[in-house]
Amino acid sequence: MNGINECGFGFGCGCEPPRPSCLDDIACSQRKVAECEAKLFCVIADRLGCEIRHARCMRELEYLLRLTNNFLAASAVKEKAIGEVVSALCDCDD
């Protein structure tokens, strides 16, 4: 391997610019992931609503809120990572 990945992006400091389709590939795959996440989010929201209605004590409510927070935090970490990848491939200073 010559140090250049399939997108034309080099490993290390002396990298070459990416080929234009890399960002398109990322956007396309992320769109599909976002659609699945949206469906999952709806299922989780419905399930949490049901669980909250059936919670018997504050400890159960606290647990459900912690689960919700963990889900949202994981989603935010994923979005940040995607942003960093896109930022690394794109000269967005314009």
C-alpha cells in the first residue's frame, strides 16, 4: 500500500486531497444511517413513554431518564465523529 487510502486521502502529514466522491459517499451512507436512527428514536421514544407511564417509583423514573440521556449522548458522539471526518476531508474555510 502506498499510504493513500481508497478516497485518495493520505495517512500522515503529507496527505493528498480527497477525491470529490468521498464526501458524497459519506453523505450517502450517513443518510441511510440517519433514516434508521430516526426510526429507532421513534421506537425508543414510544417505549420510554410507555415505561414512564408504568413506572412504580422515582428510582425507575431516574433509571429511564439515565437510559434516555445515554442514548442521546451516544448519538451526539456519533454526530461529532462524522463531523470530524467530513471536516478532515473538506476545506470548509470558504
